[in-house]
Amino acid sequence: MSASHQTLDTSGLHCPLPVLKAKKAIKRLKAGDLLTVIATDPASRIDFEHYCHVSGHSLLSATEEKDVFTYQIRIEAPESQEPSSPA
């Protein structure tokens, strides 16, 4: 079965909403699937780098063109298998 590719447009949303919407979308995806996120919040770059590092998903690319940020994320494991934060 081939990987699916989803696109999520979070233009106009501010931190932390782009990452929260992406996290929700990722829950519907499988390992190997790709998610492209479009954002206009300049802080989203730091947020997506951190989220992918913590969640174990791969941030394949992060680009900016005319104040529009595009992120390519490869899903590495289902959300439910992400490490949880210590209490």
C-alpha cells in the first residue's frame, strides 16, 4: 500500500494553532504518510521543528516564500505511540 499525502492549510492562524491542527491531522494518518502544512505564522518554524523532534516524526523540509511557510512532515509512528511527558 502506498503512502497517502495530505495538505493542511493553517494560514492566518497563530501559535500554537498550526501545530495543534497538524497534530490532530496526524492522528488520522499512518506511518509513512506525508503531511504538508501551510502556515503564515513566523513562529511556526520553531514550533514544527520542536514538535517533530519531540514526536519522532520527520520534518523533511521547511521553506518560506513571500511570508508563507510550508512544512513537509513524514509520519513515523502513530500519535498514540509517542513518548509521553513525565508527570
